[in-house]
Amino acid sequence: MTKADRYMYDMINQIMTEGYTDINPRPKYADGTPAHTISVNHTYRTYDLNKGEFPICTLRPQAWKTGIKEIFTIYQKPTNNLEEMREMGVGWWDEWDIGDGTIGQRYGATVKRYDLINRLIDDIKNDPYGRRKIVSLWQETDLRETPGLAPCAFQTIWNVRNDNHKHLGRGEGYLDMMLVQRSGDMLTASGPGGINEIQYAVLLMMVARHTGYKPGVFTHIVANEQIYDRHIDAAMEMKKRYKDEERKESDETLTLNHLDAHPMLILNENKTNFYDFTIEDFFMVNYNPIKPQLKLELGI
């Protein structure tokens, strides 16, 4: 199992034992029923990519390729146009069409308007140890300009770190990143090793490669982490899968090599430019998620 699997098991337990139920929720299921949640506030998870702790959950299959493609639509070829997003392989935003074929002045449109990625890359190159490397999708002008879903994963904070206090030149050492998320549907996207963590670990890898650093520590903070009421059965199944896998890994017949074969995402070593990466440049190894997939109805 992965570090993310352990986080997921603990988070499900925490939410089910300590969580609170919301009142008059905004989201609704497709049949019009209010989509209630059980939530906890202020969750925190951290992974060291340099130590092989790639954040991916194996308790159910993760659509990691589509997740990476979505990161392309936000940061690499930023767009809010649903047709362009579908052409890039991302079709799960259709429910949030504001009526003009877009998701509003959100996500990729904000990145493009303020040239956020180029500004970040320039800052890392020109002032590596500066402490103002913040990329924010929460721009009040944009939020008021059009309707649309407010960004959930809305801010990243970036820091360059050297190795054991050694004085290093530019392009040496590690690039660390923190993702701040205002709200998260834990089982479908925001939870440990879910799509959001996969996506932003990949974004860290891409920016680190472009600027010449090793990808370092990735930390994820979620202000409000939820399990939807119609996801509770799936959450209990994931807990069961975790305990079943835990028993298997405690079996003395398993080899050390099997226990150490954690999933890892590998980036094509021949690519260095952030804007040149394609989905074919990412290779997932040792990823064997538990099947079948779980049905998770979305609150829209």
C-alpha cells in the first residue's frame, strides 16, 4: 500500500467519527436531491517525491492520465473553453457550463489572463530563495466577472530548498510546493492520493524539471474535506479494502521486493520544457489499484 492509502484510511475514520453534517448545501445530485456532506476542517498531508512518495491511492482506480490532461488545460495550455478541454481529453467539466460553452472566468482563463506560470518560472529562475512564489486562482475580479464554480484547489506556494545547508548555485537543490484547497470531495478528487494530489504533484514535477530542480516535498492542505452522504458505502468499502491489503502485507510469505514496489510516476528524462510535455511523457509503474471501480455520484 502507499502512504496515500494510509492517509485515506485515517481520513475516512476521522470524518466518520468527528465530522459534522452541513445544512442547506448548495450542491445537488442529478435527481435534484440536496447533496449533504459529512466534513472536517483543516486537513494536512505531505509527501516527499524525492523519496518515492508519489501521492496515489490504490484503494480504487484513479484516472491519473485524465487528471494530468486537466492540469494541461489549466496551466500549460490554459483555457476555460469546454470544447478545447474535450479536445485535450477532459470531459468532466461539462456539468459546469455557464451557458456560453465555458466554465466562466475560472482556472485556465485566470492563469492565462495573469500569465501566472511564466511569472512563477521567471521568479524561480531569477530569485530562487525568494519567499513570494504564490500562484493564486482566487482573483476577485475574475470571480465577480462571470458566474461559475469558484476554484476548489486555488493556490500553490513554491519554495526552493538546498541540500543540508550547502551553498548551491541556481538550478540545484529541490523545489517544494504546497497546495491550498478551500473545499474537497474527498473520495472523488481531493482525498489522499486522489486526482487533485496526483495533478499537483505532476505540476511540481513539470515546473521542477523546467527550472532545473529536483521535485521535493509536496504538501496538501484542505480547509474543508467532505464525504457526500451517497458516498458513505463507498468509503466503508475503501476501509475494508485497506484492512484486507494490510493483512496481505503482514503475511510473512510476501517478499521484501513486493512490499517495496510502490507506485511511481516517471517523467520522460529527455523533456525539459514545461510547454513541451504531453501525456505520453508520463509513465506510471507498479500501480495496481484494487478493482472494481466504485460508483461515486457527483454533487453539482
